[in-house]
Amino acid sequence: MRTALLTMLAAASLSCLACDDSPASPSPSSFATVRIVFRGSTTRRPDLPQSAQPCVDGVGVTHIHPSWRGFATIPLRAVPPDVYEMTFVDVPIAARVSFRVNDQNSCDENPTGAVTRNVFANDVRLIQNTTTPGNGEEPGYALSVSAEGAVSQ
């Protein structure tokens, strides 16, 4: 008797699921995908002055500090000979976000290796337009992104 009751309940629940013809609508995401690219040599420049050595040691691998991840250090992926990149799928939509890229080869231009040019977001060239926390205030980039991935500064 119990087995027959369980079989009837299972059949009833399956038939109810089959009767629901309304398609499930996906919930809109509050995040967009953004591909950050830094165009810079993926090998260390041999002409860096000795005075840049403490910065080079401090920077380590070329990396990014995104505000939407609490400015955590995230290594960028090197694509030799002259590209670093990272794709983020968690950038808040329609919110002003910022980030900083640090690279050893920028240590003669900035004492922390903060990059101030050749940075792109979803193929849009960015201008250095904000500061970010680090060793004091460091040069960085601010932008917002639409649900479709359009970047504005």
C-alpha cells in the first residue's frame, strides 16, 4: 500500500511539472564581463636603473588590484611578447569601479610600478583617471560597465 501511494505521488508531481508550459525566465545578472588588457613587454626590461630594484622586488609578477574584489592582488596572465590580460565576470553593472595594474617595467616611471598607459577594458583604451589605495595613493583607472559590456570612463 505504501509503495502504491509513493508511486502515485511521484506520478502526480511529474505530471504537474510537465503541465507547466511557462518557460523559466533567467534572472537578470547584476554583473558584467570585462576583459582587462595591459599592453607591455612580458619580459623584464634590461635597461631599468639599479635604483628601480626595490620597486621591481616589490611588484613581483605583473598584477591587478580591482576595487570590486577589495583591491586584492591578482596576477595577470602573460601573453608573450607584449600583452597581459584577465577576464572578470563579476564586475558590478552601472557602478563606478576602479583598479590598478602594477608592472616591474614601470618602476622607472612610478616608484610602485603602477601603470599609467596602455590599459584597455573590453577594447576601450583607458586613461589614468583616479587613484587607488596601495603604498599611499597610486595611479589607477575608474570606469563603469553596462549589462552589455559597454565601458565608459
